[in-house]
Amino acid sequence: MPRSERGYIAFIPAVNGTWIIRRKRFSADAEMRHEDLIEGLMLGPNPDLPAVIADRWGLRPAWGKVYRRVRYNVLLESLASGHVFSIMLDRCTERAGLVDPLHQVEVEYVRTRTLRPVDLGLLRNEYEQLVAFTREFLASHGVASLEDHWSKLSWLRPAAGMQPT
């Protein structure tokens, strides 16, 4: 598989009976990762997920693990720039309990809503301010943390008998 296509595909059941597919492409855990979201898919209550992947992308998954995710999402929009960011608080548990739960606070750029050209310097500055705020918030509440770019794929690899990336 080309490096540009590596990553993972996650299937998320929605409350209205449809499915969301999140496809993240990256060759290594890093700050910047390309993500596609496909929403509103009718796959039924118990779909054959490897078949969906094969039909949609012509790919055969190397392996698949199921995990449960509880997420709280806070969206923030800059009135000055129109940049929309998210702070996501995640707790993920692997179904078989083979790996420790993953607790994450993710700061993410979502999109920009403006008619003007995007100022990438301002976007980076606002993102860094939000990261600093989040870091200080956690510290002020006595939450020990480690900053990294670890993906859920790397977290799940030990459950499949594989090394994290």
C-alpha cells in the first residue's frame, strides 16, 4: 500500500441508526494527519466492516479491533479569524481489555469559516494559544499529562500483538 494511503478506518454507529466512517491517513504518528469523514451511511445493525472497506476503497484491512469511546467535544470559534477548533476529551477502552484505557485530550483545527484568504500564521498562533490554554488548564487541576501525537491505531496495536508505530 502506498505510504499516502496508510492509516486507519474507524466505523462509528450514530444515534439515528446510520454510520459514520472516519478515515485517517498518515504514515507515522504526527501532529498533522489527513482525515475524511463520511456521514449518514446505511450499513445496517451488524455490517461486515472488512467488506465495506474492500468495496469502498479496494483495501483489505491488516486487522481489526473494536474499542469503546466516550468523547466530550468542545467547539470554539475565533471571531477574529473564523477558525474553528475543537478540544476533545476521550476515554477509549479496548473490548477484550488487552491494553490499558486511553485517556486523551486532543486539540484540533476543524475548519475556517471566512470569505477572506486564510492567514496560516494566525491559524497556527490561535492553535498554539489553545494548546497552551489546555496544557495550563490540566496542570492547574492537577492532571498529569504527556504531550504527544499518539494515534488510536498505535494504542490498539498491542491488542493485536503488534508494536506501536
